[in-house]
Amino acid sequence: VNAAEAIAAGDAAWTPIPAPPVAVHGVGGAIHGNAFHLIGGSRVAATAVNTGTVQVYRFGPSRAAALSRPRAGSPAGTSR
């Protein structure tokens, strides 16, 4: 993932949002509350080397934004 788009329920078109801080391939994703989590992934396509990162997008009344990384409280080399 090196680009991202979002769509709101009822909208007819996707809207570009900020790209994740770390571009990844084969990443897992989950939504929890108002946040979308990108979990793991590889920096190179067709490899099994996991980045070991969790990237988080928080959504609210304003436009979506990726959280800075690393952040206080995150284990070294990861973001939460």
C-alpha cells in the first residue's frame, strides 16, 4: 500500500486520503472504533519478510490522517 482511498457509506465515489507512512504489500487490515489498522505486510512484493509494524488511521469529522510514527508508548521500531 503506497496510496489510500476511503469511501463513506452512501457515497458514490472513493476519496483520496493520506498514504500510510510505510508502504507495504500483503498487509492485513482491521477497523476498531474510528480507526483503521494496517497490520504487518512486507516492504517488497512476493516476499515473506514482515515489517512488524501496525499503522493506524483515525477518522473523525475532519479528513482522515495517518498517525505519526513512532509514537510515545510504542515498542521500538513499531507504531500503534
